[in-house]
Amino acid sequence: MRSLTQSIAFLLFLTCMTAECFAQPNPGQREENSPSLQQTLTAIAAKHKIPGMAVAFIRRGAPTEIAVIGSRDTPAGPPINRTTVFEAGSLGEPVYAYAALTLVAERRLDLGVPLTRYLPLPYVRDMDALAASGPTEPIYDPRFNQITALSILNHTSGMPDWARNDHFRLRLTPGRQWSYSNEGYVYLQHVVDHVTGDPTEIFLAQTVLGPLGLNHSSFVWREQYGAEFATGHDRSGAPVAPQHYLRIAAATTFYTTIEDYARFVTALMASAPAQRTHESVVSLMLNPSTTVDGSISFYWGLGCGIEKPGDDVYFFHRGDVDGFQSFFIGSRKTGTAVVILTNSENGLDAVPEIVAETMGGDHPVLKAQFLRGR
């Protein structure tokens, strides 16, 4: 295990190396927001009663335009800008998956090996993974011997979505069927912490946040977020109390800005042959590993949803937490993507229109129940 001093030094090294590992887009390449597009997005936000949104457009593999609409809280309040911090919920899952898959690329974690090989039963589960502290329960279920990192990352672990403040029970036989589970990521996080011997925050900083330059993103609340944090809103437009998570739950406690998340999506699309670990990780993330709904070409990779119409592959995910909804979709083949962050529970309702305006094309997967707003 690294000492704290070694870890800090390593993080500084990673920050310095970021520009060398992944070329950042030239600011001179960024286009000004076109008035017509700004008007279109403003109209979409008004139609769906979304107080504020930030939208990044990625073309030819580089962020070329960021549009910001509306306000952080009240209509007359501070406007959304490029440094506004949003709760992004499950948009943190691809970020955590990237980090976990670096262990696979380094042969420190085997996707197909039961996770009980790394962390034997009982699995001592926090009954509320989002609370700073609280009761735990030991899990002895022998079916955990069938759960692998693969089955968690592609949501075939058989675990429930959440079992907060309730006793844990597997819903399905592991490995048999896709069933979305936040609890799976919580379990994987326990195992990865055990494998690395480092706190989750240090592990994420070393493997993904630092190397990819996500300097304003975190899985725990930072005091400096206060001045830039967006207020979430429910479907009626009423403000929602902010969540200041002090403990990491990789499935949902993610904070980010539009510039940071656009940088992450850009990194997934980047071709970096010299970075073997990166190429290995992205290949695992963006290849279909299980079918969700074959009738609409909806599959799941490792950390991302996958739409595979014909010979192209689109990767995507959505975030849906109290007061905030978010989404991204991109294609490595074409180098195009869009990232959408909103401070509203109506945010996902606007996604099909925004994708149509920015990327075009037919995306039946946008009609899936998984991508419908609450």
C-alpha cells in the first residue's frame, strides 16, 4: 500500500502527465454557439420546464461547442456556465468502470473470476451505502460465488437495483439476465478497495480522474463546489435539497461539470495506440457483452449502454437522481457525441430532441424504458 505522501506525489505526477497521455482539444478549435442552435435549445428547455442545462457537442473527436442554457437555481439567479457543478448520478458508472478495468488490463483483476476469490464471504454490506455511517449486515449467500466483475459491469449480477435500509436478497441467478443494479457497483467497489489496498478516492484519482484531467469532478462533495453548484428541481419545478455526499458510492455519488464530462467522453473516443492500457479498457467498455433488448439493438458493454445499428456502435449512459437528469451518447467510429447535464427531473424528456438536433440519425434505444424520465 502506498503511503499518503507517495500517493500525493503520484497524483501530482499524473496531473502533469495528462496533456502528454491524451491530447486535449485546441481551444482555438471551439466554435461559437450558433444563434439558431441556442434558440432551439432554449425552446427545448422551456418546453420541458428545465431551469438550466449544459450541452457539449463533440465532433471529429474533439469538443467543438458548449451551450449553456438557463439558471443554476431561481429564474433570476446565477446563470449556468461551463464550470457549473451538477449531480450526475450514474454518469459516474462509466468513470468507475474505466478505473476498475485498468486493473483488468494490468492483470490485477480477472473479469471472469468470482469476486469471492478476492474478498471471501461474508460480504459485510452497508445497509445504506449513501449514509456516512450506519448499520451493516453480513451476506453469506453461496450464489455470490457466481458473481464476477464482468457480471457487475454488464448488470447481469442478479442483484437488486437498490436495497437501501433493507435486507439484501439476490433477485436473479447471477450471469443469466440483464437487470440494472446500483448495488452491484457498491459490491465491486468493496472488492476493488480490497485488491488495491487504497481508499476509493485515491484509486480513482490515480486511474481516471487524474490521467484524464477531470479536475473538477469527484465522487464526494467538495467545499469549493458551493459557489458553482446547481440546484436540482423536481418535475413541477420545485427546488430539491442538495446532496452533499461525504462517502463514495460509485453508482451514484458523482459530481461533474460539462467541460469535465465532455473531456471524459472525448477520451473514450480517442485512439491512443501508445496507451495500451487505455485501448484495452475502452475496447472492453464499448463492446456489447449482453443483450438488453435485441429488438431495438440495445446491449450493454462494461460500464456503458450500447446501441449497435448496422456496423456502427453508439455508447451511452444516463444519470437520474433527485433533482438532476443527464445523458451522453457517442460514436467512436464517427467521432461525434453529445453530453447533456440538467438540473431537472424533466431532463431525460428532452434528450431525443437534443440528440436529433445535434447528432441526427435514428436511435430507437432512446425510447427504452431505461432512458425515460421519472
